[in-house]
Amino acid sequence: MIRKIIYILLMMIVVFILTSKSCGSDTYQDEEARLKKEQESTLKEIKNEFESEYLFDDRLMVYGVKAKQKLLDFADYLSIYSGKDLDTLFRQQVRDMIYNLFYEKEAMMQLSVVPADITLKKENDLAGLLAGIDASPYQSIGFAISGLKIVEPLHMENTESYTGKLGCFFRISVTNEKDTILLHETQSHVKMITTRIRKQFGNNTTLQVWQVFLGDMESIK
């Protein structure tokens, strides 16, 4: 009788284990199928939204807002980059982040931390601006933006791009051992450019998507 009870218990355990494995396998397969479906759905949404041939007013407004955020990021990144105690590797990463905000690395701007350049209203490219920061004697430099607005909405320039302009005030303050002083303040117009680039999603999927960049900066005062 005891042997029979033990045998029944063993069989129940075996059935339980087999059932658990089967349920676990089914659950795993269901989850895998769900994730795959979600990925396909997300990819489809991305293709529908970003891979279209043309942009309509609602999307252009969104990219205008994104351009404003990139200009604010530009000021923040410059402030971080100017810190003399910044780790070399991190400084290079911030430098790359600054360049990635712009459509062209050679973007021109009347923006400098060199007093002589400011007096002469000398035009710099990004490399010149960053070189001036590297050579500056200041402990840190603060870049701030105010009055940011869209002065020329994004509009079609050609079949490959949309352009517009942002307006803002740039304020540059420098910190030495004793004090923080205002170095320069200027009103600027900043070009924004929305165009299509090739972007990778996952390991095997590359799409041509719309993305907004900053362009040349023109001092208007």
C-alpha cells in the first residue's frame, strides 16, 4: 500500500514537471511572438512617420520645436566643454555631441570667447569657436540663451530639405579666480535644416528618416 502511494506521488510529480515545462515553453513562445509583433508595429510607425517623401505643417512644427531644443543643448554643451577640470575623454565626447547638432561641421557663426574676435565681429566656424574655448584663460565659461523663438518657420527649400530660422540672445559669462563677468551678449539668427539621413534601427534595419539640424548663425546686432 505504501509503495502504491509512493508510486502515485512520483507520477504526480512527473506530470507536474512536464506540465510546467510545457506551460513555460508556451509562455516563452507567446512572449517572443508578442515582442516580435511590437517591434514590427514600432518599425511600421517609424516608417510611416519619418520615411515619408514630404513633411506637412504639423510635422514641421514638431521639428521646429526640436531645433529650439538643440540650440539650448548647444549652449549647455559649450558651458560643459569650457570647464578646465573636464576629463579629456569626456571633453572629446562633448565636442562630438556639439558637432552632431549641426548639419555641417563648418557651420559659421559670429560667436567667440576671444575679446579681439568679439571687437572685430570676426566670424568663426565651430572648430574656431572650440579652439578659442580651449585656449581661454578662464576657469569656466557660461553660455546662456534667452528670447528663443522661431522667426522663420520651416518651409520647403527643395525636395530634400526644409529650412527656417530661430532667433535668440546669446549671453557669454566668464569666471576667473575672483568673479564672474559678462563677456559678450549678442542677438542672433540661427538657421535650422530638416533633411533625411540614413539611420540604423536594430541590427539589420536601416531607414531614411527626417532629422533636424542647426546651421549657420548670424549676429544681427
